[in-house]
Amino acid sequence: MGRTHSNAFLQAPRFFQLPYQPVLRAVCTRNGQTAAQFAGNWGYESTETDWRKLVERDDIDLIDIASPNDTHAEIAKAAAQAGKMVLCEKPLGRTAAEARDMVKAVESAGKPNMVWYNYRRVPALVLLRLLLNEGRFGRIFHYRSQFLQDWTISQDLPQGGTALWRLDVKVAGSGVTGDLLAHNIDMAQWLNGPILEVSAMTETFIKERKHNLTGKVEPVGIDDASLFMCRFQNGSLACFEATRYARGHKALFTVEINGEEASASWDLHDLHRLSYFDHHDEGRLRGWRSIHITDSDHPYMKNWWVPGLQIGYEHTFIHQFADFVRSLESGQAASPTFRDGLATDCVTDAVLRSAKNRQWEKVSVD
Amino acid sequence: MGRTHSNAFLQAPRFFQLPYQPVLRAVCTRNGQTAAQFAGNWGYESTETDWRKLVERDDIDLIDIASPNDTHAEIAKAAAQAGKMVLCEKPLGRTAAEARDMVKAVESAGKPNMVWYNYRRVPALVLLRLLLNEGRFGRIFHYRSQFLQDWTISQDLPQGGTALWRLDVKVAGSGVTGDLLAHNIDMAQWLNGPILEVSAMTETFIKERKHNLTGKVEPVGIDDASLFMCRFQNGSLACFEATRYARGHKALFTVEINGEEASASWDLHDLHRLSYFDHHDEGRLRGWRSIHITDSDHPYMKNWWVPGLQIGYEHTFIHQFADFVRSLESGQAASPTFRDGLATDCVTDAVLRSAKNRQWEKVSVD
Amino acid sequence: MGRTHSNAFLQAPRFFQLPYQPVLRAVCTRNGQTAAQFAGNWGYESTETDWRKLVERDDIDLIDIASPNDTHAEIAKAAAQAGKMVLCEKPLGRTAAEARDMVKAVESAGKPNMVWYNYRRVPALVLLRLLLNEGRFGRIFHYRSQFLQDWTISQDLPQGGTALWRLDVKVAGSGVTGDLLAHNIDMAQWLNGPILEVSAMTETFIKERKHNLTGKVEPVGIDDASLFMCRFQNGSLACFEATRYARGHKALFTVEINGEEASASWDLHDLHRLSYFDHHDEGRLRGWRSIHITDSDHPYMKNWWVPGLQIGYEHTFIHQFADFVRSLESGQAASPTFRDGLATDCVTDAVLRSAKNRQWEKVSVD
Amino acid sequence: MGRTHSNAFLQAPRFFQLPYQPVLRAVCTRNGQTAAQFAGNWGYESTETDWRKLVERDDIDLIDIASPNDTHAEIAKAAAQAGKMVLCEKPLGRTAAEARDMVKAVESAGKPNMVWYNYRRVPALVLLRLLLNEGRFGRIFHYRSQFLQDWTISQDLPQGGTALWRLDVKVAGSGVTGDLLAHNIDMAQWLNGPILEVSAMTETFIKERKHNLTGKVEPVGIDDASLFMCRFQNGSLACFEATRYARGHKALFTVEINGEEASASWDLHDLHRLSYFDHHDEGRLRGWRSIHITDSDHPYMKNWWVPGLQIGYEHTFIHQFADFVRSLESGQAASPTFRDGLATDCVTDAVLRSAKNRQWEKVSVD
């Protein structure tokens, strides 16, 4: 994720009018050679190999955390205590408890903070939220969301280490629940409000994999697939599913919402499109519209190219960082804050609890 | 459904070589005028207004039940006892208990019997089952299926009576669980094997509606939406959802299955297409194939038109009836039998039980 | 085509209220055994093996011509002279000259007549025409239409005889120009008005094929592919293309029309959908709507099934025949008449002329 | 286009290993304030307001021309004579004659040169070319390509000046023929070989528009729409169409190719997908594959994100510039060179000639 973040730091000021100009003071990673190479490529002025040094530096105002999940809490808390602004990759913590500490730290410090749930900056989804807030959908009945991948189907794939820490439960905290479902949940609560209770099931299809750090075949601790049903505060019902075993799907993050007056759907494989059904259209002409979200009246798009020309994945990070820099001037916190990130962790906690207990679990927000 | 069945009786022998020629002896409905009109239109030789009379007639070999759900058990049992072959609209019973009695009756009588789960005769789905049986998908990880409609969103729609008995819980037995989910479940168990346990939730969005028979506003007893997660005997996980409140979807019955080696998906809005992903394809050329199921090497299709020309909804009934008539010669029961229909009712029972009890429920087939 | 016509005769009165009831008096084909079998299957009361006999029969009011193109003119003229109503498969004649004679014959006789350009009864296209006639598209700028097939790519396919007369230029008159482009042209002039002039090119990719009648390899006289550009009377420009060498396309008849205020497109592979773009939609929500043409307010559809359930290819013939029977009561000729069929032949003539002369050719209507 | 080029100069070295590091010495535009602002945003070291000064500077090795069409030839020739490498926006010249002079200049100078036909670097199209070169399509029968826009439909849109020079025939040279069709033609000849002869038609739908420079309503000299049919050297037939009057289409550049063994299609609205039909697939499982061109074995894609995450429009320029820089080391000219750009101008010349003369015109390459 270091590349997407760095790219955002560089591209945001070129495409958006920003009140401040980011300066890439230093990049930090445990391996000094890697750090130097990364710094050279992306234009960082210096490198560090110990994040504690980074946090201590006076010439740095903002710490961006793009390291594995088990480091988020410690770094974030130290950075906040050192009076830095803090940005953090998702999920915020491995558990809600970790996340709660992090929220406390940044809120005590009173410093701007943000979690990289980048899909909140997909123009199609921003438009969808605008439409929802305008009341165009009426009462919401249904929500559904998936995140389908297929990259861990092979039994030969090992777990752990730099490349595959997402498969190591100690580092990642959980499997697809924290990695993929967290995106679904953040989006769902942003679009459709709080989730009240969940009934979940998880599965680990491949029970043992070689561990890259020990060299031995070890039990797999993560969830390979995670499904849950839930009820939202607004009375709507939903079904969520995340997996890395859906052959043929690479990163199929889907969202659909059905309201009394309108429905919409979206997926990441064509992120520049929004499907929209408006019941107010004349009866015989009602149909799902495929809206190509590339016009100048679509969110963020007047800063890019002419109509019809699509953007890509990394643009969501550029938008998010631009919004963050603007928030420093406006004083309006850029979403999602650490507190928003905690709200997602509270749901993933409930999901994992429900899957274990085989019963409905309430989402406890604090 | 009387029209789709009658059409099937007439069309099947014109497009398929059948060992027997169906003769439309009589149609029965409570209103004599309606019966006469229907008989005139479809070429029935006579009419009855009491189904008991029909069952008693010696010139009739087969009784086809297309009346509301609360009549299925009684008619089917009487017909079986009278030594008739019996066809019955789905769901077989309003409950598994009703269905179990019906199975007992037809099996005691030793007469051919079949339930009209017509989607088992969609050529695309027949092909999908062939592919599954050939082992092309490898281990199955995921299954998912929806049936999304939007025709009961209006608060002004009444319940009950001839036109809207599906909204009257006494007649229908349940709401979308028996009406729509039953299709999803029949298809799922046919394609992917037995469902072992379920966790379900249901909702009645509109709590009161005018009743057509009493003229008064009465509580709505049916489920407007029904969702469940489940585990199949083959170890795969699934998510099911049926609703009549998904704005923009008319009859969106969907099926998707993800295996180790291949995946496939289908939906009723383009029933003549199958989406298929084959992991054995060369890496850089892998993609979801949209197969237009209109070639002569596709199930049933050599009996229709030239490649590229699609069939419609009613053709599934024609195929099913043709298969039934052929089964009389071969002696191999045409699927789904009453026993298969019971298997679906056992799952819908478990779904309704789970939604009520808010806990996982085993499917008891006994 | 005998099957689609016969099916239409039988199905039309079952699904549509008709003022007259068709009676299937006789079927005629050169081979008596074939005729008997066909009559048995479809319920014809008698058979003939000489069409002249058929035309002479007093118990017959209407002659339907479904034989190869080289027989259309002779039979139609004889039938008209005998005072019969005449229906004829498309194209009307092999040339405009043939067609002109046929028009003269039926108009002199003053008898109802119709050409089976069945796609005029696709509900989606009927709706499109309604929208055009309502003025919703404004000034038309562009029209485009294709008919893409791939069934003659193999060099091993022979030409001629009962099964493959479409490849024999003497019988068919031309290749894809008369067989496929004729559909495109009939539809185009029906939707968008008269074509004034064309510039065309044709190609015969495979120059020699075994002839089924002679058993010898003979030159191929038909056009395998036919393309033309044209100008319509309303000032719009168009591009047309038909071929049997478009690998991967089975019967991809496409239509697209772009107007100042709206655009629409359709194709035969999903004949129950219409794509529609309305510039009057709110700017940020403009998109192509995929309209599922299965609602009761769509043309012909209230006579079929509930919303969401599609019809197939043969339904277009059922609609056309129902309209014809109704026209006998209303006195309003059912479209397309022989005169409309001639209008298409005038364009195909101009196309073939232009391809040969390598220059723009005017369409001469009489 | 200055933004897409500048972005490519900055991004290419961050995502691709390049043998040389581009240095942004100077940006030149007539207005000094604009130049300064642009330089500030994109990191150019200095500015010029007279391109002649730029060409004279010793510290500059490469001139990139992103100004209106009427300046291409003069600047390119001067730059070549000054011994610079030259990159030029498409079309190369307003006419083949202009382009021929430009080719002569760069070839005499012996300096690397390239035209920004950026779509040659869409990964999906690069893959398509690889497949064609591997012989997977067999004999090619058909090619078709469109470029459909709708942004000039309003009569109120003026012509000329900085923003709308594309509508001013003196500056642009032609309308959609040079602006859009040029892309179609470059792609077609790159994929399918030389075009031999064309029959074309053009139209100017709106005959007069206010001119931004004179303030007066003046005749419109450009073509609003341009269509042509053609024959390729390989014997295939094609149909091309470009327009700015296709309501509902923003930048719908489409490509389709039909061969004996395979077919493929692509469009710019979903540039990260390739549709592919392989006749070698098992018969009953043949279908158009929608390949999501985001895997690491797809051209350029291992340098971007993980599978499933799409790229956008500007990436094509980044790829092209990366290839250019690499070509400086390899000595293999990066395509398309000025000579390739001339080949396109020869076809656009023939198209305009044919539309004017209303006859087939041969493409004369030199």
C-alpha cells in the first residue's frame, strides 16, 4: 500500500487545488536498502528503519501507517502522543479493543486522523451517497454486498512473511473478515447507517499451509470465507459475503441497495459505472441505467479527463488524500476518521463472535 | 399456472417425439363459466367444477394440480388413491408435514408423480448440472442464489382472494419462502446436493393490508423477505435471499456456484445465457464466457430454432412435460418427484423455524 | 419456416382475442411423406404435393408461402388470381422486378397480403417505433444495423438442395443481401423512413463449394458478406452490414438509432431487452437503460406471462399472425404488406447494383 | 493534452524501470501566465512563450508537441532540424502532405520520433495484437470500428478559439476524420494491416456556428460525421464510423475483428476488458469471454496493482512514454513513428477525397 499512498501524495496536488503542499520527508521500513530504493523512486527526502525514530522527528507533521495490521495500534498511539496527524491503513485495529485505544489516542491528542477506506472516494459511490442523502430511495428494504477473490485456492500457497502476512492470523488479526469484509462494512454503514445485529458463519477451507517464517506446515488460523446476515437501524435487511475462494473473481467488491423509490448497484470490476433504477421513470421505460461516471458533474471527475474516459483504482487514494488536505483548512474532519474505523471493527468483532458462537450477536459500539 | 401447464400439454408433442399423446379430457375450476371459457381456449373436452368429480372419472389417467397451495395435499392424496398419476405445482405442501403425506400417498399408489419446479428444465441450468456431474468444477466452495421481485411494495395492494392468495398466509402457507425460495432451494439441492443446516431471517415490511375476502384491514401473516445462510453436505457455504421488495427486479432468480476449477452463474432475466469461467483456460485469456444457449448441442435446443434464436419462459414447462411423458416409457421417474418436492419443503420448514427461533436449525429429512 | 408459421397459426388464438379462428386445411410440400408427417404433427386436415392443387381448392381462403425464394412470385401470383389472401416469407421476390409483379397481383385481386418480416413484432422494437413516432428522439442523425452469423465459414459446407438452398444463387437470388440485410432494411425503413441512396460492397469469401444437386464443385454465386452506407430521407446517415463470416455471432441482428434527444439500441440475442438513453434525464444520472420488455404495459406482453419472464423467437410470428387476423376485421392492412416488401427489395437491388458498379446508387421505388 | 503528456513524463519512471530519467526543462505556451501556472503545477523548470526559443535551447533534447494541429508541421520540422527528438500529438499533419514533410524532417535528422496514438498502449489491445500475431484468428474476414461522441449536438456551441479549435477547419484540418477516425485507422492498420481503398461519406449536421475569434456566425467547415467502408490488404472488409452526434456515447471507441478461428472486441468505455471468442473451445461451451485485463500476465499490468484493479485513460500515455524511453536504449523505434502517423494521414486523406468525389478512392502511401 506504500505505493498507492505515495502516489496519492504526489498526484493529489497536481490534479486538485489544495491549501497545503505535502512534502515527502521520510519513508520508513525495516530494511534500509528497501527504504532507500523506495525513497529514490518516490522522491522521499530521507529514510528511517525504525518507526520510533520517525515519530520523534520534529520536521514531520503527519505519520502515514501502511504496515501490517499488528503494527497499527502501537505506531498510531505513539504518533498521536508525539502530536502528529495520523493516517492509517484499514482495518484500524485487529480488534475493536485495539481500535478503541487508537481512537482514544488521536482524540486526546486532538490531531486530524483518517483511515484509508479508499472506496469511499469512488466517484460512483460518492454519487450514490448523495442520492441516498437527497432521499431519492425512500424507505430502504435491502442491502447486499460481496467481496469475492480467488487467489488463495491453491493448497501450495504458503502463509506468513512479508508477502503473505494476510494469511497469518497473528499479524492480520483475521482473514477475509478484516481484510475484505471490513471494506464492505465501512461502505455499508457509510451508505445505509448502523448495523445492529449479525448472524455469521466463517470457514477455513484449507486447514494447513507451510509457514514462511518457520518453514513448517502449520494450522491456518484465518477465515477463508466469511458470510453474515444483519439488520440495520433503518429496518433494512442485508447479506454480506467475503471470500478468497470464488473462482473467477479477482476483486469483485459489490454493493446493492433497494429502496422504495429507487435501487442502485455497483462493483469494483467496473468502478467507473453506477447502475441505477428509478421507479419515477415512466412505467414502460423503466430500466437499470448504466451511468458512466466520467462527466464533469460527477464527483471528482471535472479534475480528470473529458467525458467517457475512465479513471483507475489508485485515483480513490488521490481523492481521499486531497480531501484530507482540504479538511485541514476547513476544519471539517475528512471521513473516515479513526472513530469511523472503530465502528467497522465493532461489526467485524461481532461477525467473528457470531461465527464462533453460532448465534446472533449485537454490535456493541462502545 | 393453468395456462403454462395447458400450453405445455399442447406444445410438447409438437416439438418433441413422445411415446404417448396427451388428451385434454377435462379442466376443473370452481366457477363453471371460467371453466368453460378456459376449456374453449385450450381445447379441453369437458369441464368440472368439483375436483372430487374429476378424480372419480374413469377416463382420466393423470391429475394436474395448479390450484392454490392449501388445496395441493387433499387433491393429490385423493388422486393418488384413485390410482391417477399426479402432477403438482410447487411448493408441494404448505409444510413438510403436508408434503410427507402426499409422498406417502403417491408412493403407496405406485403412480408416477412430479412437481412443477420448472426451472430444472432451463437448458442453461441443465447444461450446468451436466458440467457439475462431469466433475469440471472440482471441490465446491460457494453457492449463492436469489429471487428478487418488487411487486408488493405498494401499501395499497390488498391480500387474499383469487388474484392475491399468495399474500394470504392461510392459503399460501408462507410468503416468499414457499413461493420463491422454494425454487432457489430445489435448484440448489439438485445442483449442489443436500443442505444440512440453516440460519435464517425473515421480515414482513408491510404489517397490515386490506383483505379481499373480508374487506377489512388485517395483519399480514406472510414473510415479505426471507434470507438464509447454510452449509451443504459437500462442505460448501451459501447465502440465499428472496424478496418482493427489491425495487427494479421483476423475477431475478439468480444462481452462482464457485468451484476449485470452474465457476458459473445464471439468471432468469436472460434465461438463455450461461456465464461460465474455466480455470483451465490459458491464464491471460481467462474470462467469464457468456454462452448463448441456443445451439443444437445444448439441452433441448435442437428441437427449437436455429442457433442464436432464444426461447422463453414457457418452454421450461414444455420440456418438463415432455420428459414426464418420456419417463412413462422408460420407467425412470421424471424429476422432481414428490419426494424431491418434500426435500425442498424440509428446507423451507427449517428456514421458517430458524427465522422464528433466531438460531441455526438442522434440516431434518427423516 | 413452416414450423414457425404453423406454430403461429395454432398459438395466436390461444393467447390473443381474435375475430376469426384459423383452420389448418392443408399443408403442401413436394414429398408426400413429409407432408403427411408435417400434417400429423401440426394438425393439418389434409396434404397436397402440388401447390397448384392447393391454390385451386375452394375450401381454402389463405395461402401461406414458406418455400424457397424462387417459388414466391409464381405461387403468390397464382394464389392472388385465385382470390386467396396471401402471406409470403421474406424476401418477397428475388428481385424488385419479381416483387413488383407480386404487388400488382395482390393489389389487383384486392386481397389482404403480408410478408413475414417477423422482427416488426418484437415487442422491444414495437416500443421503439412508438417512441420514435411520439417524437421523443428529435432529429435523427445516425442509424446502424448489422446481421452477423458464422455458420458458413467452413469450406466443407456444400451448397444447394433442400437444406442449403440459401447458398444457391439461382434459388435464393442473392446471399446475405436478400437473406439477412433484407431484415435490416425492412426494419430501418419502418423505423427511420425511406433510404435514398447507397454505396455498397459485397464479398464471396469462399469461391467454390460442392453443389448438392450436381455433386460437383461449382462456383459460389452468392454474396457471403454485404455492407453499405446510405442516406435516409430524414437526413440521417447509416451503416449496414450482414455476413455469415462473423465468428462467434449466431444471429446477431442489431439496431441502433441516435437522435438529438434520445438514442436506442437492440439486438436479437437478447430480444426481450431495449437499451434506451434519454437526454432529458437529469445530467449526472444519464445512462443507457436496459429495459426488460416483459411488463404488461409493453407491446403484446400483457398476453403472455408476469413481469420478468421473457418470450422467445417464435412469439414474433404469433404476434404477426394475430395482427393479421385482427386486420381482417378492422380493415386496416397488417404491416408489412407486399408493397412494403417491395420497398425492401428496391433497396437490396440498389445494394447489389452498387456493389457491382462500385458507385453510389439511388433507390428507385417504382 | 499537455496534462496527459506531463503526467506520463512524471509517472512513467515511478512505475516502470527506465534507462533514462526525463527532466522537465521547460513548458511553452503563448500566454506567459498560463505557462508559469502549468510549470508550477507539473514541475517544469522554466517556461517559454515562443516555441522557436524552445527549439533553440541547448539544454533540451526532446520536443513534445501538444498544440493544435495547424502548428504540428512547423514545430516538428524546426525541432528536427535543431537535432531534437520529437514527439507529436495525433494526427501528425492536417494532411498527408504536411505529414510527409514531417517524416522527411525527422528521418533526415535521424532522431527518434513518435506520434501520440495512445490507444496502442491499452493493455487489452496490446494483448489482442499479440494474439493476432500468434495466428490465433486465422484468416480475417471482418473488421469494424467506431468512435462515437455526442458533445457537439447543441447548435449553441461556438467554433474556434483556444477551447474549440477542433471545430475550426483551418486549425484542425478536418472534423471527426482527423480527430477521431484517425485513432480508428491507426489502430486498424496496426492490428489488421494496410487499408487499400475506401468509399466514404461525411456530413456537417450543423452548418453555421458563431466563431469565437470573429464573434460572427460563420459556416462550419469541418465534418461532423464520417463513415467509410474499406478493403484491407489481407482481404478483409471493414466499416468505420466516427461522429460527435451519437447521443448517449461519450468516447465510444470500438474495435471488433472476426477471424476464421477467433473473434475479439473492445471498447474505450471499459478499456480494461477484452471480449474474446475462441472457436477452439468445446462446442457447447463456446461463448464470448469478458477478460478483465488486470492480471500480472497482461501487458504492462504487473507494474500496476493486484488483479481485479483497473487502470484509467492516462495510463496509456504513461505506457507509451515508458516504451519510448526504453526504445532509446534498445535502438528499436517505439511505435507509432512519424512514418506510421503518415500512414494514417494517407487514409484520412483518401476518406475525405472519397466523401467529396462520391467514389472509391485508393489509399496512396507515398
